[in-house]
Amino acid sequence: MRAGNIERVKRRMLQEAVAENLDVIRGLPPRALRPSSRFVRIWLKRAPFLVALLTLLGSSYLIANGGSGTVVNPLPVQRAAVIGSRQAGLPVPREAVMSPERMTASAFPLTVKRVVLDAGHGGNDPGATAPNIFEKEITLDIGRRLRALLESDGFDVVVTRDADRTIALKDRAHLANASKSDIFVSIHVNALVKHTASRGIETYYLGTTSDPKLTALAAAENRVSGYSVSDMRRLLEGVYADARRDESHELAMAVQRNLFTKLRVEDPGLENWGVKRAPFIVLVATDMPAVLAEVGCISNDKESAMLRRPEYRQKIADALFEGIRSYASANVTRADAPQKKGIEKNG
């Protein structure tokens, strides 16, 4: 990918994700639930009349200065027109709705050679707990098993922790970014205090969420981050907003599909909680496509017992391996596909 494209994409930051996270830290309600200020409501009610006046004046100016060669940027007026029309209950013309051009992941299909495995929690941060078992132990064991599978298949593997140690999320992200790896997979185990009868799996990638339960979960997982509020701008500078998010979604889909398909054979009652978006710090701070997989539910007695068994942890590692390999294979297919450049010439 060219340096110019990288710089353009890097500046397309996931502002909503971080803004929502900061608001939660400050104790504010989700933005979608906040009442608009009186001034904003009054302004929006009068926006259609203001837009009409600006449009009339602008049209008159362009007609009077048609030969001057001056180019007027219509975007601010069009945005105001869209807002005003929606507030007034009027239909919005299709041509008035303009969105920034997205950088799609298909623009640069790349092979996957190096994988970062992040065993969640560790040291004095046990994570979710159940009688005689801690999340930090489960994730570390699964990570070791998954590492062996990946390395035997030719992948380079980098791990954020290889022992029962406390490592801040900031340090995990720094290690991942410094390794120049291709993808990042964080392994975790769920705990639902009020729904102990439920058990399932889910996989996350970076994005905003309006679900207060997911916001609370992200806040819990982000607890030992090592980042300050002043770090947020620098974090956003490293986010490849569109392309990295698309690739993260593809990776999450592959991981979730294989986890559910393979683990349900062992546990027919397992639920598929799907692929979701959430602002976990390890997903925000890493430069590569990244996912966080909740591979089990320790708060459920039956699943907690299964998670204690080494053979079941091996099944989880096998499923994660197949998900990663599936994503990597799809990338290779896209990279090797013939590309048509320019206009084909006859003969």
C-alpha cells in the first residue's frame, strides 16, 4: 500500500468509538440518549428557512459570476439541507446525501504470515472466575495450544504473555505493533452474573456500540489499560478506519463461524451470540486487523466444568486455528486472483 494512501486512511479515525468510550469513563449517558440543547432544537427548526435563503443567495452569486472560475464547495450547504429537511419531516433528495469515499479492504489483499496471540488477563488480574478456575489460566492454556498449531502450519507467532504475568493493555498493543504482525487475536472467557443459565460464544471487532451491556463489558476489559485520556488522539492516528475495520470483520466472521460449528459438536446447547462491535482498548490500539474472541462462558456451571478439561481447551484451540487459517486462505485467494488494469485491448 502506498505511503500516500496510508496517510489518508490513517486520518479516517474511529472518532465515535473513542468518544463513546470517553463519555462512559466520564459517567455520561450514551450520546444517542442525550436530549438536544434548547439552542440546537431551535436552530434545527429554523434550518430549512436558512438553507433556502443561502441556496438562493448562492445561486444568484454563481449566475452573476459564472465566468469567474470560482469553485464553491457545496458540502456544508448540502449537509445543512439534509439536517433541516429531516427535522422538518420533509423527504431528503438522494443526491443531497453525500458520504466520504471509503477505502475498502479489497484494495490491498495481503497474505497473513505473522499472528499475535493475546491471552487475556494474567498475574494479579484473574479475569472472570469460577470455583477452582480463573479466566487467566484458561486463556493462557488455549493460547499455548493455538500457538503450537499455528507454528506447525508455518505461521510466525508472537505472544503478548507466555506466563502468569500482569501485562497492561498498552504494553500488549505496543508489543503487537512493534512485531509488524498481520493479525491480532485476543482470547477471553465470558461471565454473565445475572444469566448463569446461558452459555455461548461471541467474537468482537472494533466499532461503536449503543448496547449498555457491551459498553460495560468493554469498560471491564479495558480496566488495566495503562493509557491516559491524553493518549487517545495518538491512538486514533494509528487506526486505519475503513480498511482495517473491514478486515477485522472478516477475521471475526471466520473465527466465530469455526468456533461455533466445532464446539457445538461437543456441546449441543451452546449458543451462537454472533459477531459484534465494541471499543476494546486492545482493538483500538493495535495497528493490524484485530478481534477479541469470548470462547466460553465460565459463569455457566456446565461450561465451567468443560473449560477445566484439557481436551475441551484443545477443541477451542483447534477451532480458533481453523478460523485464522480460513481467513488467511481467503486473503491468499484474493491476492492471487487476476486483476484487470486499465482498458483491455482487442487482439
